Amino acid sequence: MPASDDGGGAASVLLRPPPGLAVEQGLEGDDEVILSFPLGTGARSHAPLTGAEEAVLADLLLGYSNAEISERRRVSVRTVANQLAALFRKLGVHSRLEAARIAAERMSQKQAGGVRGVAHLDSSVAQVSGRSDNMSENVTLFRPVDRMG
Amino acid sequence: MRQRDSLEREPAPASAVPAEVIWGEVTGGRFQVVDWYDRDGRRYVVTRRATGTTTQGLTERQRLALARRSAGAALKVVAFELGVSLSTVARDIERAMAHLGLKSQGDLAAVLGHASV
């Protein structure tokens, strides 16, 4: 990393390039340049998910709202919101849709015989859906109706 | 967290100007952020060479304040750290953001959020 960024001094170190920064488009003499960097490299925490966070993620994958998750888990809506916030931070995402996509990727990789640390999530989804062979099975069982009892 | 690596591809073909140099131009206010968007696990930042009065660059205090703020530090925390008043640091950041072409706190976090400590 070049320390000799002109006119920056010590402060320029604080605004150093994000890891993986690349020039996408625009070469010499061009007035418009497009830069890119991989998402989630800086803000994402590498901390493992807690049991509560994994449980909330499993519910999120089933399409429950915060209120519904709160009812299922017997915790307050605020607790659910806090657990989701921690979950999003750890996954490096900003919405439940993104979180669901990441979790789905994890599961498909797990089924393809890969990643450690998702067994808990996997089993909790499998438990609800009854099957875990592929995602379309889970989708057909979106929002099961057995929770009123 | 390595499972997202599949989404990240190799860097673009070598440019005549290294990305770090252009980054320095952007954070120095000599290139302005026009737009940003996300695609395929990467954030793309469209920048354009600054013209007119904006080519002056940032002051040292503006850079410090901007860096701390984009790292998520609250305005009053930044003000305390830099030993200036809240209104001063707010003005520093507002002007620094205008320099860089950042129109909102969302822009600030999106473009500089991953770059600051």
C-alpha cells in the first residue's frame, strides 16, 4: 500500500483502499473511472453465530416476520430485532433477503459436501421441512401452519 | 466466512493506472463519486474527474473527520477525538462529502465504509 499518497499525510492512511480494490473501466486519459471492491470484507465480523441467532435465521428462512418469530421463540420483538441485527452484521448483509440468500448458499455448499459449521442450521431447517434434499422442497413448505397450537 | 469467495472473481485486467492511485484521487477529492451499485458480490463505484473549485482537495481535519465518520464513529465522538465542536465536525464532514461527491450518509458508508478503521 503506497504511503506516499500526495497531500494526504497521516490521515490518508485512514482512508486506505478497501481490500480487493480494482479498476473496472476507464484507462489513461479517461475522465470517468469505475472502481470495484468485494462486498462485506470490512464490516463483516467473523464471529460464529450464537444458538439464538441460528434459530432466528432458520425462522427467517421460513419466511416468518419478526412478530411471528417473537411468538415462536417466546421472546420480545425487540430481542428478535437485536438478534437479527447481530446476524446481519456477522453475515455481512443488510437485509433479511440477503441473509436468506447467504444461508441458502451455505446449505447448498454443505449439501455439495463442503463447509463446516452449518450442521445446526441444516438440521433445524430439515426438522421443519421434513426433508433437506434441495431448496425447492423447502420453498414448497414455506410458512407451515402448525404453529397455532 | 469463506463461502462467499465463489462470488468474488479475479481482479480486472491490469489498468494503466493502479486502483490504489485512483482511490487516492477519490479520497483526495480530485475524482468525484458519481454513483455506486452492487453486482455479483462486488460494489462498483463510478467516479469522474473533478472540475472547477472542487479540485482543491480536502483539509487534514476534513480527512480525519471523514475517515472516523465513515468508520461508524458518531459525530460527537469524532468531535471529541479531534478536539473541535460538534458543529465544526459536522461542517467538516458535510464539506468533505460534497468534495467527494457523496450525497448522503448512505453514500459515505457504501463507498468509504470498508476503507476506514
